[in-house]
Amino acid sequence: MKKLVLALVATAVLAGCKTSPTGRTQIALYSDQQMSEMGTASFADMKKNQPINKNPKTNTYVNCIAEKVIAVLPNEYASQNWEVVVFEDDSANAFALPGGYIGVHTGLLKIATNQDQVATVLGHEVGHVIAEHSNERVSQSSLLSTGMQLGSVALEMGNVQYRNEIMQGLGLGAQYGVVLPFSRSHESEADTIGLDLMAKAGFNPKESVTLWENMSKAGSGATPEFLSTHPAPTSRINNLQSQMTKALSEQSTANSQGKRPQCSL
């Protein structure tokens, strides 16, 4: 039986091998439809259990930025009907889910002080989606927890027994929707993808550095959850600066094409 399970797992791993947008080998065992179903169920749960911001100005601002970032996604993602919701929560968090969902906490808008900084975060979070990091996490969870049996059962969202595993696999806390840590490789990859997306949308990539300086200035006594579960700001800043020349070139091209975002509160 052990040999059979190992053989099945090995076969599944080989069949699920993919290459991420940055060329990294990853395991993604689930279909796009399955991941979308997970994202849809999880987002519905959040809207049911978390207070939603109803301020028209705030929602218009966040949607304006999100629309610009979504417009430059690969066609399969740009063509989706994305739902963007602003949640009333003081933590500096944001997230994106498979299936076309973006959530932004009001606390983020206190640290990301302009459209470019918010675009940095949204680009990063959408980067997780298009790099299939959630799929990778759920796949790893299935393989490491209870093997492929959990993988098939986990898709049954009505099965409460496995709800936490699914939510964690998507990078979300089961009760409050707080972003849980992706691996450092995922975070660095999402930073790279996000910087490229915001620049292609016409936002100022230099503000990505300012955002993480703002995060750092929040101080250890008031470190937002978004920061505490991710790599140190100094590491992120160094990584972003190493890619800035290319990003500025992308922004220049976007601006010349008329992409000049003007989203404001």
C-alpha cells in the first residue's frame, strides 16, 4: 500500500509540474476551474463574515487602480470579470484569489498613500494569482498532509473538516481572511511580477520602494500583518531597485501609449 501511495504521489507530481512566469519549476495539481471554485467559495465566505466598506469615494479609488492593473494582465486573466471589495479592517492587507477576486483592507490605504503605492500591492497580489501560487500551496498541502486522498476531498468546499486546509492553501486565514505567509520564493516572484504589471499599467515603479519604506517606518510595535508574514522591507527594496531600470522603461512605454493613471481619493 505504501508503495502504491508513493507511486501515485510521484505520478501526480510529475503530471503537475509547471513553469512559473519567472521560470521557476512548480507543482500545480489542480485545474483552473477547481482553483476558481475555491476562490469563489472563499471570497463569498469573507464577504459574509467581514464588514465591507461602503464609502463611494474609497471604492471608486481602489477600483480605479485595480482596473488599470487588471487591464495589463495576460488575456486569460484580463478577460475575467474581477470583483473588487474594500473591507473595513485596520490591518495593512490586500489579497487576490483565483477566479477573479481582489480584497483590500482600509488599513492598507493608510500606509500606501497614493495610487502608485496601492498599485504596487495590487500588482503583487494579482502576481500570486497569475503565477498560480495558490495552486502550488494547495498542491503542497495535499501532498504533505494526507496525500492525494486529501487532494480530492479538499475540493468539496461543503466538507467543513477540510475547510481550514483549503483556506490556508489559498493564502487566507479561515476566520478573518488575513493573508498568511507564502514562501519567500513566492513573495519575491510576486514582487517581480507586480512591479512589471504596475509599470505596464503606467504607474510609477519608484513608488514601490517608497511603499516598503513606509511599511518599515510602521515600526516593530505596530508592524502590520501584511509585513510580518513577508520578507523584510530592506530585502524587498533591494530586489525592486535591481529591477528598476527595466520597470521605468516599461512605464515610459505605457505612458507613451496613453496609459497615465489618475486615481485619487
